[in-house]
Amino acid sequence: LLTKHTKHNTIPPPLMNSTTANTIVNTAKTVTNNVVSSIKQSTPSTPKSAPSSKLQQKMAGASTPLPSYFVKLNNYFPSHEMKRVEHFQALLVDKPEVYHKSESDDHVLMYSVHESFQAIDYVWVNSKTRGKGTGKKLLNKLKKNGKPIFLEVEQPTENEPDSFKRLKFYAREGFKHARALRYVRNTVDGQELAMEVLYWTPSGEELTDEQIVHYMREFYVEIHKHRDAEIYGKTLEPSKQVLQQLEADKSDILAEQV
């Protein structure tokens, strides 16, 4: 017997015209663009103002809090007199044989020891222990090194009573005023800062004006200008512009404090 097979004919779909095809393509593009835009918006962007130096990048990425010595100094000294924390850290790391830190709950002493002299960069004594010999002990520690000691102070003002107390303290400790020295530098924020220089010598003799200028220029370059362009984004003034020898002596700011 022959079996009859019935053939099923498949009806092909109608062909799309050009208008329908273009509509589908444009719809697909719109969906794709919306997805890409959503991904971009959900992805954190890179900060535009990233730290400019490797040192600043390292400090910015650090999760540790600010060093305790910096917090103490920063809470006491005016902002225009302060170095950045990156500057302190660079000095301590790059110049361990020159730049030193002494710290306790009662004091912070940042100082440098050079071949022929030493200099106090910052000194802070807790208000609770002032007048109890802490400052004298710190100075005696430096005096034992047997080298002249230099430090910078601002002119005393009535607005800052501690400025007169500091001068009286240094006068009692045998410091002298470098009266033939002009010392004017610009701060990081562009302010002009006029400073006075005091110094102490082991034998009590006075240093020549040439010696004072030479030592202070070395201190300025080695300490204040260390990696300045990298840390502050600009180069500080040259030492010969900042520190100059005067033709006539200024009045002695320590004379009235003795």
C-alpha cells in the first residue's frame, strides 16, 4: 500500500522595508548608548588635582594620622610660620644625620646639627610645664655639643605676650642678637616675614657679621629650601636675597629683656 505524505508548506515572513530596518537599528544604538552612559556615571572618576610630587602622593595616600609632633607645633605656631608636614618628614628621612626631633608630652624640639654650628628650627613647651626648667634642659642638651646655636624669632609685639617671655628666656641663657643681619623671606602663601636671629656661643664671644651670614645662609638652604619646589610647587627665594648684611646695626631686641 502506498502511503500518501502530506507536504506542509512554510510561509516565509514578509520582507522588511527600509524604514522598519532603520527604526530597529536606531533603537539598538539608543539602548547601547544609554548602557555605556550608565556605566560611566557609576565608575568613580580620577581626581583632577592629584598631588604633584611623589612625596605628596605618598603622604596623601597614607591612612595614618598626622605625626604627634606636627599636631603640637601646628596648634601653637601661626600657619605662616609652619612648614608642611611633608617638609618635616622629608628632612627627617633625607637628612637623619643633620635634622633631628626630640619629643615628649611636654615638649617638641626640631633642630639641625651642622659641621660648625647648630640651629633650632622649632621649639614648643607645654603650657602646663613652662617655667619648670623644660626649656633650659633642652638648651643644655644642645649646648653640650659645643657648637654655636642659632634660632629665628619675630619682633616682639603686645598682641603676643609670649614673644617677650621668649626673649627674656634667651637673654638669660646667654644669647645675643645678630643686629647686623637683615632677614626677610616670603612665606608659602606669599606673606613677607621679617625675622630676627639670635645666637649663642660656647665661650660667650661674639661672632663676626660674616660668620653669622654664612651660617644662616647654610641653614636656610639646607633646611628651609629642602625640596621646596617638590613640596610647595615653587622655589623659595635664594639665600643671598633673603639674608643680607647691614651697613649699620639695628637696636638690640635683647637689651631690654635682661
